Amino acid sequence: MACAACGPTRVERIKPPADLLVCADEPQAPDLPGRDQQAQRDALTLNYVLSLRDAWGDCRAKVDGLRAWTEGN
């Protein structure tokens, strides 16, 4: 009589979704004009800070996604 429980087991590694493994790139720091153009410096700095926050948010969301994915498997 053959026993299925005695046979070799095959363990497969389940890979996480590829889109959760790569974070957005960090933005390039802006080349700021001189202090005599403070309004333009402020606008460039604000855009840079907001871009950094977007990159952080992207990566944070993917880390949370990986955590949820691993807890579900």
C-alpha cells in the first residue's frame, strides 16, 4: 500500500510582488540661485522637500505592503 504522507515534500519559496521591492529614487538637490533671489530659492527648496517626502511615502507604503503580504502568507 502506498502512503502519500511518506513521499518527499517539495517546499517552494514564494517571492513577494516585484513592485513592492523597489522604492522611488531620492530627488536631486536643486541648484539654488544667489541669496538676492530668495523667493526662487524658497520655491526650489519647497519643491525639493515635497519630493523627498513623496519618495519617503512611496518607500514607506511599500514596506507596509511587504509587511501585509508576509503576514498574509
